[in-house]
Amino acid sequence: KQPGGQEAGKTHSSILLDANQKFIAFGAKAREQYFEHDETGLFFENYKMGLDGNLDSAPSATALNKQSVPLLTVIAETLGFVRKEAMEEINKSQLVSAVKVEEVQWVVTVPAIWKDKAKGLMREAAMKAGMITSLDSNNLQLALEPEAACMSCETESKRMKVGNTFMVLDCGGGTVDITTYTVVSTDPWRIEELAVPSGGPWGSTFVDAQFEKFVQDLVGVDTFKRFKPSAAWVELMESWETVKLGCNEVESFDSDLSKAINFAPMFDYLEGKTIASLVAAYNVRHEATLQTRRSTTVLVPLSKILHFFRPVVDKIVKHVSDLLARDPVDYILLVGGFAESKILMHRVKNAFENSNTRVVVPLRPSLAVVRGAVAFSLGRGKQIRSRLARYTYGFRLNESFNPARFPEHLLRTVCTGTRNGVPYRFVQGHFQSLLRQGSRVEPGHEATHSFFTRDTATEAVLEIYVSGNPDTRFIDEEGVAKIGSVRVPVVGSQSGKVVLAFGKTEIEATAVNESTGQRARACINYSFSDL
């Protein structure tokens, strides 16, 4: 049982490392060991959110004691723990020879709104964790979390008919992922994306952030600064978690109802103050009605707790409303850890359930992604008939100098080189589009780019870029970002092509040296070598 009496479900994303950044414990054991036995370790929570941002520089994760560690290290230690636990569990049932790591198909789920670089870091972390031996290994499959979740909703999908539309509203701890689909076949189950995935940082941890502001206001900034880096803070958050999961918005109609939160973990940091005196001062400052029970418990009115939820839930409801105004759906599947919240469930149903749209919450919504990941992998993602391109994808290209065709060439630096012994002039930095944003692509959809190398070349380095503008011309335009590169061995002036396969969770690349006929799967390097 978890705190509050609910059945054990999805493990908390908490990890404890030692001073040398090596693994000690994960999940509930990490929390327990940190606040009961060892405050000297590096304790991390909700660190996956570090991938939902700008990854131009090496991302880091900050421990509770404010020490920073490369995010790649923290995620790799997490996946290393998963690998070890999984292999032990698998081999418990083996009667003859043990299963080896390289014989296992690993599935790692990622938010749909993550950029390609974040997916690349997950591959690097998996390799560092010993799950795979190379970045381009087929033994690791990334699955988008809302896509995996809709694979698990078997009962709900059986009610749907060809032509029905549905939204997967995946509300997790850090992010909210929203995808919409049209049913194109029920036997076998096949769907296609109706709109580009969207979402934002509106997970349950942002409700926790509102509670954190409340605690800081209650005890004072100085006391809070001493308290926050301690193991006692983790213990207080355990108490808050119980209250958060047990709240029901319907109860708010009882104006006298309050929820008890145990503040005993703070005692050693109050420096002579009492919980009662802090509560009294808070009530005066805010004209509030907090109460105390005994010397350690604060009774917080339910209306105040609902106030912690409101800014987060309001953003979710507003975003979903905007999406439904453009693309109405027949069903909304509410899944993810945050979907266990009765407050969120109540607000979503109240806002969107009507004669045209049904809101469905599957049994144990927090486990929908995990269960669905297995089905997604067994089908190799074939359940998704087509997706919409998130961005415009292209290559950096050295284009022959041609001001008649490209007037911009007159404003750019002109370079010189030789090809097959013949001098030529060229302009660097062209964006050669391969796939436009919003294009519908089926799994395996291929975009091909041919290239020619100079006489002195030993390899062709093809840089891959993304842009939010389908009409991008040069890589230095606003909104263009490099997501990686493909390296192809060549000898002098040769011709070749790179084939990028879209339509799956990740971009897959194949390189062909047309001069030699050599063909190989190319590795997309997401530029994390400095991590």
C-alpha cells in the first residue's frame, strides 16, 4: 500500500546517489533511505523534466542539497536500476540458460511533446546503463506515452467504431501530453493522428509547487531555506501526497471541511517557534482560517487546497478547450498518474462530458502507459497508421553559387573548392527541406537527400535541422535548430545519399555510398558528446 491506503502503483521518480554519483536506491526506497538513514547522499525527484526544455547545452539535474549532476548520469543510473531489476526478474523463471541483456527488447516511454534531442539523450542514457551496446541498436524502442496509453485502453477501444475520434489526455507528474486520433480500423486496431501532439508543463508536481509556496509563506523564507534541502522535507511531502490524492472537489461544498497535514518533520528547524504561532500569524496576514490540532498538525481548509490545484488544472482545461474547438472528438481518455486525482477527474468531466463527447477514465489510469508500452512494442508501433510531422526537417547544404536562383547569395560569404578536379564556388548554410511541418507520414515514410563530396573528403558529415517554419531557406534563420548529424565514410570525391525514415517515434537513417554500393544504417548523433 502507498500512503493514503491506495494500492501500490507507478513508482515515484526518486533516486538516491552517493557522493561519487553512483546508485544507492530508487523509488520509495530512495525516499526512505534518504530521510531515515542517509542525508549525505544526492537525492533527486522529477528530474525527467530537465529534458523538456532547451538542450543546446548539457542539461543537469539538481539534488535536494542543491548539488548539480549531469542529467545524463542521473537518467543512466535510473535505467541501470531498471535493467538490473528486469534481468533478475526475467531470469527467475528460466530453467535452463539465463537470458542475456542483448536478447531483451527494451521499451522506454517518452512524452509526445519532447523534441528529438531529448529522445536522443534517452538513447545515450540507455547505452550508458547497459541496456544496449550501440546508439542505433534495434533492441531499444522509444514509445510516445499517450500512444502507449491508448494501446492499453482495450475496453474503451472496443466501443469505438471506424470514423470515431478520440483524445488521449495523458496527465503525468511533470507534463501533460495531448494527442488526438481517428479510428481507421477496429480489427485489427489501427488509428491515425488527427492533430500534432501538444501539451505543456502542467503535471501534478506543479500542484506540489503551489503547496511549497504555501509552506514558505507559513514558516518564513529563512526557515524554509534551511528546511527544504533536508530529508525532513521529503517526509513532509509524503504527508502532502496523501492529502493531494485523497481530495475530492465535490467535498468543497462543505465549507467547514479541512484536511490534516502533519508538520512534525519541521520541528527541528523552527528555532523555538511553534506551529500554532506560525498558523496564527498566517491567519492574520491572509485573513485565513487555518487551525492546529495538538502541536504538529495543521488543518487546511479544503478550499485552500483546491486553490493549489486551480492554476494547474485551469491551464489543462483551457488548452483542451482550444483543441476541441478546432477538432471535436467523440471520446476523451484521461490517463496518467495525475489522472488518479479526483479533482482533475471531476473538472475534466464537468468541462467536456456531454451528449457528443464521453470522458473515459480507465481502471488504474496511472499504469495505462506501462501496460500499453508492451502492446505497442509487440505490434512494433503498427497500430499507428500515420502521424503528422511535428516540424519541418532538413539538411545543411552547401549550394553552388547562383545569385540568379538565390538572390540571398549576394549577401552571403562565397566559398571555393574543387570537385573531380574542377573548381567551383558555393554558399554554406542552405536549409534543404526533406519533410514539411504538418505533413502526414506513415511509418517508414522515407525522405532522400543526395550529396557529393570534395576531392579531399574522408567522410561526409550531414547535419540535420528542424524548424517551425515550413518555408525555411537558411539554417541561421530564427527558430531553426540542429538536432544531430549523420557521418558517412567516403574517399575523395564521391556521390551518396542519406535516407531518413519518418513516421515512427524516432527518426531512422540509412546511408548509401553510391560510388561503392556500401549501405549501412547511419547513426544520428544528437550532439551530446560533451555531457
